[in-house]
Amino acid sequence: MISFYFAKPSLFSRPVWITLLEKQLDFQPIYVEMGNQEQFSPEFRALNPFSRIPVLVDDGFRVMESQAILDYLETKYPAPKLLPSGAEALATVRMVQMVSINELVPAIGELLMQPEEKRTYAQNRANTALDLFETLLGNAPYFGGDQLSLGDIMAGSLVPVAGDLGISLENHPHLQTWIKTLMSRPAWQHTQLSDAEKARFLRSIRAMSKIWQRRRRQRAEILLEPNKTAPSSSSPGSS
Ligand SMILES: N[C@@H](CCC(=O)N[C@@H](CS)C(=O)NCC(=O)O)C(=O)O
């Protein structure tokens, strides 16, 4: 049996969640309440000493780091196949995964945390990623060709969040069609935030910067002193 430790919203958990659903695997979702600091509990740190979600445990085998989890699921449960085998298609899918993580995630983080007047760099970074994705997608339904891939799952978890933060798809017609296709898939519908959750998340954005700074300090304290008990103060929200 697969145990999936996650939170909602979580930029890194959703791609794993979508993958579990797309592969129609049986799994037990275990919600990690970040607002209650559960990621810092000794039980959770035994699963991930860096106090981060997602984590997957499959028949006693623990995997952390979202991209390692995706690779694990793809190899262990190959149907349906979410990585193409052609050299160019595979390179495209991997580029989309890596640009999503290395460019789009930090841009979204800055859009969440920076005041409006300091968002130009993050906006340009996000738009540059979208321009690249538009070109890579071309007229194909998915980044790897005719079939859904891990590239679509990564980028397709992040592009709507960037949209909520003001990054428009107005000049990206291929991406507009692609995102409509993804949104019609049950795995996307099942994992998206409800209107109430989204409103609560957007309301909490102003506090996010302070919450993340506090968690970064807590994580550093724990790594400096591993036997220290979990910090007790509580804070809302995840990412
Ligand atoms: N590189 C990790 C990043 C995971 C990550 O940072 N997850 C966030 C939630 S989206 C987290 O657990 N944050 C811990 C915290 O805010 O204390 C991955 O790809 O899984």
C-alpha cells in the first residue's frame, strides 16, 4: 500500500497527487498540517529530515523529493506511460519539468512574497518560462506529443497558480488550449483548490513571507540541533 504525505495547497505535492490518480493507483493520502507544524514533528522528520512534503512510502520504501517520487512511480508502475521514449520528446518533457522547478517555482515564490513594485523580475521570469513552453508545445496536445507526460503534470500544476498571481496566458494560445485540456481531466479537477480554499490561500498571501521566514529559521534550528523538540508556535498556510 502507498502512503502519500501531502498538503493542500502545495506546489510540490500536487504533481505527485495527479500522477497517483492518472496511474489509478491505490494510495492512502495523509495530510500533513503545516499550520500545526506537523512537518517538524519527530515522526515526520523520521520520514524526511528536512521537514518537507511530499513524501511517499510504498511497501516500506520511503521516497522524498517530488521528482524522485515521480521517477519512482513511473518506473514501478509504468502504465499509463508518462515519459516518452523518443530522444527529442523525452528531452522536451524533462526541460519542461526542470524549467518548471528551477524557474517557475521561484518566480511564483517571489510573486507571492514581494510587494507589487518589486515583482518585475519574477513576472519576467515567469513570462519567459511561458514563452518557452508555448514554443515547445507548438500544435501538439501535450509536451511529449499525443500522450500526457510528467512535463504536463509539473507545468500544469504551476501555470494556473501563476495565472492566479497575475501572469496571463493572453499571448500564449497553445498554452490556453493545453490548460483547458488538462482542466478537463478528472485528476486535475480532483486536486484543484475549491473556490473557498483558493480565496483563503490568496487572503493568507500577505502573511506568507513571515511564515516562510519563520519555518526557514525552524528548519535551520532543527538541522543545527537535531534532538531539539519541534517548535510549538502555530502558523497557517502551506505552499
Ligand atoms: N525539493 C522538494 C521541495 C519540497 C518543498 O519545499 N515542499 C514545501 C511545500 S510545497 C514544504 O514542505 N515546505 C515546508 C515548510 O513550509 O515548512 C521537492 O521537490 O519535493
